[in-house]
Amino acid sequence: MKTVLCCEDSLEGILCGVYEGWAGKYGHASVALALGNPGQQELFVRYVQVPTETEPAQKVYRTVLRVMGEEACEQMELAAMSHREDKGTAIYQLIVSGFHMAQPGRVMEALTLPGVQRVTELAGSVWKEAHHLMGFVRFAESREGTLVAFMQPKAQLLPVLAPHFADRLPGENWVIVDVAHGQLAVHQRQTSWVLLRDAALAEQMKEVFAGEERLSEEELLFGQLWKEFCSSIAIAGRNNPALQNQLLPVRFRPFMMEFCEKY
């Protein structure tokens, strides 16, 4: 009988699903992982709700790191950030494949094994979007001097983006708000950053900063200068919206000052 393990949409939740799949002895070939509560349930399928707990997730992660190595863990972490619904099953299949290999440390080279190629594809897609946003995220200075940025990516990218900006802006207080997933990365100057999962707070901050009232005077001035600069260097005869859409996805633009009405 096919078994669907319903787990939280996070790396920790997926690893708890992997732990349950192993401990429950359902048969690896018949196990799939679903994120959250499945919609319409199928006939002759067993559904198991898997709670998210730190201890079993850490056990699985430590075992994967010891047996399969750092590369497999890194690819698994990136894949878990993806918005694709099959990522849980792909990670489960990757771990099962690695544990049954004679050389599990080389599992990421075995693209023909179940889960390996899919995890590689998911990880690559996540990293590509993260690389885009490293250049397209726009910080705005609030009246209190805190730098605030908003984004709505497909993947849950804050664990990738926050270390990047913490390294480049160590002396600043900043917040990156992922309004698509209800998450915030908060950084205090000269300290580390923390990840908050609070959809209500993320939406509240989006509403508060929707206008120009909370922005500093310098921010508004430089925002206007930046828009004028972008407009002045544009060449009307070479306007190519199709190419622009290809290089700069439309979903990035609502929070970029070049396209904002408030500047």
C-alpha cells in the first residue's frame, strides 16, 4: 500500500518525514512525502501526519552528513527551500539511494538513482533565483535608520540571502521581509542574524512601508536621484521589454525603487 507522510514545509519537517518513513517500515518504494495537509485524498492510500520535532530531524541530518557528506547535505538544504511540491519525496529518495550505495559519499554523481537528479535540479533552481535576488534586492532606510527590504520569491531564500548580506552589511541594522512565505531575516549591527516565521508581522511591515511616511528624507532623495539616473541612461530606440522581462522577472519589480511609485 502506498503511504503518504504529511510533514511541515521546512527542512526540519521533511527530515522528520524521512525519519518516520524509516522507523515505520512502510517500504521505501511505496513512500511519498506531502507538504502540509494534502487536498483531495486518494483511495487505497495510507496518510500519516508527521509532527515536526527537533531530535529526529537532527538525527537524520547528522547521519546524512556522516554517511553521504557535505555536498549531499548542501544540495538537500537548497532543495528543501524550493516551492515544488515533490521536493520532500525527492529528498527522501536521495537519502534512501545514498544509504544503499557502496560509496554513499559519491551519491550526487549518480544521477540515474531515484531522487538524485531531481534534488540537483531543485537545488540549482533555488540557487539561480537566490543569485538573481542578491543583485535585485533593494534596501530602503527607515526614519529610525534601519535598512528594510521586501521580496516575494518562489523559493524560501532567506537562509541563503541573509548570510550574504550579513557579510556585506555587518555594521547595519537591517530586515529582509519575504512576504510570499511570511518570513523575516533580522540583523543587528555587528551580530548574527535570526530567521523569524511570522506571516502576520511580514504583512504588517509591508503595509507600514507601502507609502513614503516611514522612509528617511535621504532615502527619498536618493531614491528619486536613482530613478532619474535609470531614466536618463535609457536609450529609447533600444527599448526591448521582452529582453528586460527575461533578465529581470516582473515579480521582482514591485519592491525595486526603479519601478516604485513612492519615489
